[in-house]
Amino acid sequence: MQYDEGQAKLRSRARVATAMLWAFVAVAAISGLGEVLEASGTIDIAVDTSPLAMAIGLAYLAFSLVFLACVIAVAMWIHRAHSNLRDAAVDGLEFTPGWAVGWYFIPFANLVKPFQAMRELWNASHGEATTFGGEAPSEVKLWWGTWIAGNIVSNIGMRIVLMEDGGPGSVMAGNAIGAAGTALLMLAAVLLVRVIAGVTRAQRDGSTAVAVFA
């Protein structure tokens, strides 16, 4: 019964997380377009009051809000997915459900530990009982690579835009870099949708995780 309830919760949380990630992709696409337009000098959010500029400004605000909603939804899915492994009495797990989420908020450790936790979640969910810490599938590696790269590039772009001694050229360059970072984060979101689907499907289907969920 506990296992069945855990599976129902996982599927529900996967649907919510997936919907929020697609919403993030949509909002990020508009935000990225705004960064491109600012980089080209077509609009200037700081002074432009045109309908297009106002729409882009709202997209920038929505970007932050939707991103926060994604963090919450994905964290709830991760916690439930790891909890299901515990409920199934899987041996040899390194990460608890709490720390699988908590590592995202620990500076420096969040560059490595969340990836390791997701790798363990994927491998254990697919019944690879002896390789929880082994090779990560391409979906997980690509997701993590684009997530880290997107954050780094976006941060660089923002810092350039906010430079006190920078001129219009710096703002344009910063927005161009920011647009690249936004594109990477969009790709990371799409890849995370695939990871969520893969883990949720593996925990649901005994055929792909017989050793764990039989």
C-alpha cells in the first residue's frame, strides 16, 4: 500500500513539475527574445515604454516567478522519487530524500552533489542495483551540463549589464551573453523533463526495474 501511494504521488508530482518546466521554457523564450532585442539596440527596457518593451519587462518578472515555481515543483518530485527507493528497501543508497534536495542549496557542493544524487536516482530506479554511483546516462549528464553552463553564462551576462562603469556597449554585450545563458537554461529544462519522465516511468514499470520494484 505504501508503495502504491508513493507511485501515485510520484506521478502527480511529475505532472506538476513537467507543466512548470514547460511554462519556464515558454517564459524563458520570451525573455531570451527580449535580451536579443536589447543586445541589438532595438529596445531598452529601462526607458522604452512601447507595448513590446512592457511585454518583455513582464516576461522578465514572470521568468523569476516561474523559475521559483519550478524549483519547488522539481524539489517535491525529487524528494518523492528518492523516498520511493527507501520505501522499496533499496540497499546501498548514498542520498536521503532530504539531502537529494538540500544539496542544491549548499554553495560549491551544489556543483556536484545534486548531479550525483540524480545519477543514483536514475540508476537505482532502472534496477541497476550494483551501479548506483556508476556511469550516468546521457540524459542526466546533458541536463546537468546545460544547467551549470546556463547559470554561469547568465551570471556573467548579468554582471556585465550591471557594471557601474560600463556604457551602452557593455549593456548590449551583457544582454547577448545573457541570451545565450537563457537558451542553455531552456535546454536544461527540456532535458530535465526527459529525466523526470525516465525515472517516473522506470519506477512505474516493473519491466525496467525488476530488481528494485518487483
